[in-house]
Amino acid sequence: QVQLVESGGGLVQAGGSLRLSCAASGSIYRIYSMGWFRQAPGKQREFIAAITGAGSTNYADSVEDRFTISRDNAKNTVYLQMNSLKPEDTSVYLCAARRSNEQWTFWGQGTQVTVSS
């Protein structure tokens, strides 16, 4: 099993920035990629960004010019730098991991991000 713990959420004004962190522990060998999703009340879970062990990244169109995903392999931690935040970015942000390029298997509990207008 892999345990994922997110941190860094909070309340920020529109136009501001936040950096989320996701620390992985447990059986972290052979993790293919880690990613970030978000889910607002009453809405479907939405893919935000992902990064492979080799450092390849991909983003949702809605955040590509504003968010940056990165990882520190020595710390088993993935980050999501969020800039130019908008009220519509308000959501619970969840970290995820998978061992192959298929379904996301491991999930964190999420961290709340609230952007005020």
C-alpha cells in the first residue's frame, strides 16, 4: 500500500498563489506516476496534472498556464504550484499515485483550497 498525505491548502484571494505538497510513504517502489485531481461539491472529480518518475508532465487545459507540478524523489514528495488562482479553482485537491499507466490506485484524503473573489 501507498499512503499519500496532502498539505498546503488554505484560503487565498483571487490572483494569489498556493503550493500544495503530497508526501508518499509505504510501498512506494514502482510508482509510475503521481498526480493531482480536484473535486468540488456536486461535481465530478477532475484531473489537474500528473508527473512520471522520469519527470514527464501533463496538465488539464484549464490550468496548464497557471499550475506547475514537480517532484522531489529524495523526499518522495510531489508539489503543485498554483498561480493566478481564480474563484473557480476552489475545490478539494487530491493527490493520487499509480503503478502503471492505467487507473489511479492510491489516493490521499485531500486538502481544501478556497479562492475568494
